[in-house]
Amino acid sequence: MHTRGAVGAEGSHWADQDITVLQLDDDGAFLALAADRLEAESDRLGVLSTTDPETALEHVETGDVDCVVSDYQMPGMDGLEFLEAVRERYPDLPFVLFTGRGSEEIAGRAISAGVTDYLQKGTSNEQFTVLANRVENTVSQRRAERRAREVHERITDAVVALDDEWRYTYMNERAEDLVDRAAESLLGERIWDLFPFLEGTALGTGMREAMERQEPTTVEAHLEAVDRWYEFRTYPDENGVSVYFRDVTDRRERERDLRQERAFTDALLEGLPDVLYAFDHSGTLLRWNDRLEAVTGYDATEIDAMGPLEFVSPNERSVVAEAIETVFEEGRATTVESELLTADGERIPYEFTGALLTDAAGDPVGLVGVGRDLSDRRERERRFEAIFDNTYQFTGLATPDGTLLEANETALEFGGFERETVVGEPMWAAPWFSEIPATRDRAREAVQRAAEGQFVRDELEVQGAEDRAIVDFSARPLYDADGEVDLLVLEGRDISELKARERELRRQNERLEEFAGVLSHGLRNRLGAAEGHLVLAREDPNEESIGQAQSAVERMGDLIEDVLALAADGRVVDDPESVTARAVLRRAVESVHTDGAEVTVDCPAGRTVLADPERLSELVENLVANAVEHGATSTAADGEADPVPTVRVALEGDRLVVEDDGPGVPPERRREVFEAGHTTSVSGTGFGLAIVQQIAEAHGWTVGVEGSSLGGARFVVSGIESADG
């Protein structure tokens, strides 16, 4: 039997109401009365009535029914059987058993079957008021629970709901997965019975506090069973609590890693000897390490009120401000050297490097910088410069391509130019090397070889401001951390004097070899003559033979003395003295056996020259002796009695002149007269003029022979330096 509002009935208004009530009763008249009274009690209710349980089930199947109101005693299917049929399909659909025959037995069975409410019909209209309220409340609660369930199912957190008796009333899938239990096995059970270990834990205490105080609580706890950390948020209401929990293990691990990283960073920053700092665009310091306080003497409170430029000496603030502006405007790291100003006014040389500080989005938020004390480096640089610039060696630094980076003062002073002239240019293009093409090419080659990792050493002739020098040159490669050639150390030691001594030694050795040959030859000749005269004397003893032998032996002694003198006189005069020329010349003339020759000395009084006085005297003695000997020889050859040679000794400017009136020296023989052993005299050794030349060269002078106005030979020693300047 269908009554008002049956399925498919036209003009039915139940579907337009907020709550659709399906009413089942075998009494059609009562159904009509109940529908009118319920709809009169609340305009939210729309009643759909039927006397047929099967039809009622069809209504339920549509899903449009919000609440079922059923009688108990009905033919075919009673109210409890109908309840069980509904519960099989819709376990939580509100179901009110509204019966005229109530009993405790029926009520107990209904509750066991899952009835939502139980109400007797009675005879007064008040029962319909109660029924309408029960329906509205039941449906509202069900809708709220359904909305909560839908929300719970949408969120990613695990959610459980507990009633005020701590019984499970809801659990979403995430919670099922987390506890590894199906919701059906927990619903209706007390949480403390299932999980007694929660008593006294942070989670258990937090849930009880939320229930008792009716205030939300949040607790993080570690679940040993799964070895994970969870955040539990408990929200109370009058019906119990809802507990939301999520796995925060990853978050806690990130936080732990962040704490460890921050602790490591803090330890690193505080352990460094450098000053570290950060400030924003307005100049407000955001962070600094303890080193800043230790170096400056300011405490944290004072630093917090200071700006970055207050740590810089006033005369350098504009430079530092410009560097800061470069970082903010161009976004590139900038380095500047300045003095750090301490609280007590001390100024410490520092190198500041600043870079742009950005947030996670890459937006600039300030500047982060590091300040490094340059005191030790400046001291090392000072010491290096002291060594670099005060060594007698030429020293420089160059890049592997030969670009000169630095040259010491010794090298610059030798070249006679400023540092800026050569620094930044190829080394071989510097005037030391470029003025001599062969040197330039060898210098370039040395750099190329050193850049390949070789240690190069060579002797180079280099150009100085006043003269040239021979240097022992070397190019040594220096390597960086990767083993690549990074710098070239260039060095040059002036060995000009050493090379001169080597040349002089070779010259002397050559002369000694020459002298040894002459000496050997002369001694053999004189020894042979002496032996011959001795043989004659043994065969026919007579004074003449013995005298000739004695003369030969004496000439051998003279020869040995001359050779020894020649060897000694070849030594270079390193430290000449200021000597009075006139006195030396006169003393030399007086020491010569002139045999009555007329010898004059022409030298200004007080004239001084630089010379070794003993060897100068020896030079004059040999020239005068040679003039007397050859002048006398030439006169005797003319047949005149008592020949008187004329010899003139004079100092003319930087020249010493000794001339005679003898036969002179033919032009073709003027070079050979200075050869050791050369003589035209039977009594001479042939070493006198060789000794003269040796002494002259030892002083740096030259000697030559030319024709004399007196008619004989004129020997001229040139280059004599005056002691008066």
C-alpha cells in the first residue's frame, strides 16, 4: 500500500525538503497522521511513507533517504528484521524504531542490531515533537560525521576519532596503514585496552590533557615498533577527541641535519682566524663571528649598534663604501684592502672580500664578507722586499710567457731606468737584453725552456746604463698546486770581474808558457856556452876560458831573474796609489848604471799619478837601461871615443816618454821588440821591454815605440791617470 509521497507520486514535496524521512508502518492511517505531524513540527522534514517493507528497501537503495522511522510489529517482516536488512546495506543510516509495543527485550535487541534510537508511539502529540527532534539531531550528527569522514579521507594525515569513553569511532585508511590494523577490528574498542603502553607516554598524556582541558595538544613521539617519529595533534569536543598524526621522521632528520650543519658551520666560522660578517642593504649587521669582537675589542651589544663603515679608518671609508656599492649594484664579489679600526684606536691592515647574500628565492638580502689580517703578510712582504731589493744580484719575477712582473732595485739601478719601464713587458724586450740582439734571442729562448719546466743557466752580456756586464743568468720555474709552471724566477750575477780575471789568468798562463820556452831556450844556449868554455879550460887552463864560462853562468842568473820579474809584473794592479811622479822617475834613473850617459828628467813638481810605485819605478828603469844600452851601442859603432848617449825621461799629460839619440827602431821591428827573449845585444836577456809591456798592461796602460826628435827611439806609455783627477 502506498500513501502520500510514494515513489513516483506526482506533486510530492518531500524531495524538496532538507531531511527526507522514510516512514514504514502497517497502519496507513497512522502513517498519514505521523507524516502531517512531523512536517508540521519542522519545515526541514519531508516524509516518504509506505506500508511495504520491500518498497521501503527500494527507497533506501536510492540513497535519498536521510532517516528511517519504522514500526516494530508488522506482518511479513517486523521492524527488527527490517533494521537488519537496512544495516546490511547502510551500516550508519539513522534508524529510529517508533513502536507502539515497547519492552526492554525489544529495546535490547534493537540496540544490538544497531538501531540509532528507540521511541514509543504513545497517545499524545508530544511524541511527534520528540520524534521530529530525534530525527533532526540524528541526521545532523550523521551528516557531520560524514562530512568529517570525507574530510578525513581527503587529508593525508592519519586520523582516528575516540568518544568520551576512549572508544574508537572512526579510523581512516592512512591510520589503518600506520597501525597495521583494520578499522573494523578497532571500532568500539577502548584505546587504553588495545594499547596499554600509551599510558604515561607523551602521547597518552597529551590526549588525556586535551580531553580534560578541552584544549588542543600537540606532541611528537617516537614509535619504537616502526622506528619512526610522529606528530600527534589532539582536538577535543563534547563527544570525544580526534587525533591527527603524521610521520615527521624525514622532517626531524632534516632538522637534525640542519642543526648539525649549523653547529658545524658555527664551529667552522668561529674557529677561523678571519673576521666574518653579514649586513643588509641598510648597513645593519645581521651576523658576525666572535673573531670580530676579539679583534676590534667591541662587545656584541656595541657591534649590534654599529655600521660596517665604523670599523674602517675615516680616510678609507669612501673606498670601502664604493666596494660595497659594487657588490649590491653589480652582484659580483669585490676585494678591497683597508685598515680595521679597533675600539682603542689601533689600525690593523686588512683585506675585505664581500659577496652578495641572497635568500632561497635568489633575491638579494645583503652582503656577506670575510676580513683577513694582512699584518703577517705585510711583514713577509717587507722582509721579501728587503731581501729582494738589497741583494747584489739582479732578480726578477716573470709569468711563463715571459711577462716581467717584478725587478729588484739592483737590476733597475744597473739599467738606469724606472720599474714602470719594464714591468708588464716581455723580459727580453727590457733594455738589459734588447740592446744586444744575440742576448735578446738567448734570453727569449731561456724563458721558453724554463716555461717548459727546465732550469736554465747561461752567461749573457747585458747592457747597463753606463757599460755592459757579463752576468751568470738563470731562469727557474715555480709550480702551482696542480704541478703547472706558475712563475719564473730570473736571476743574474755580475761576473764581469771574474771573467776579466779568467782572461787575465789565461793571458798570464800563455805568457808563462812563452817565458818558459824562452827561458828553456836561453838557459840551454848559455849552459852550452859555459860547458864549452869549461871543456877548453880543462884542456888548456887559461883565464879567458874561465871568464867566459863565468859570464855565461851570470847571464843565466840574469835570465832567471828577468823571467821571475816578468811573471810577477804581470799581476793586475787592483789598488793603485797616489805617487809623486817626479820623485819616482828620478829614483828610477838613479838606480840605473848609465855609464856616463846624459839622462834628463822632465816632470812638473808636485805632479801625482795613480800607480804601483815599485812597478812604475821598474818600468822606468828598464826603459832607461834599454835607451842607455842601445844609445851607447850606436855611438860606439860610429867610431867616436867615449860615447855619451843622451836619454830624456818626461811625463807629458797622461803619457810617460823615454827617448834616446841612438839608431832607433825600424818600423817593421817595432812590434817584435816587446816580445820576450828578443834582443840584439850579446849581453842582454831580451826581457827588459817585455817587462815594460807587462807592467803597463797590469796598470791598464799601453806602450809603443816611435821615432824620436833626438834621432833614436821614443817609447811612449799612455793612459796614466792623474791622482788629482
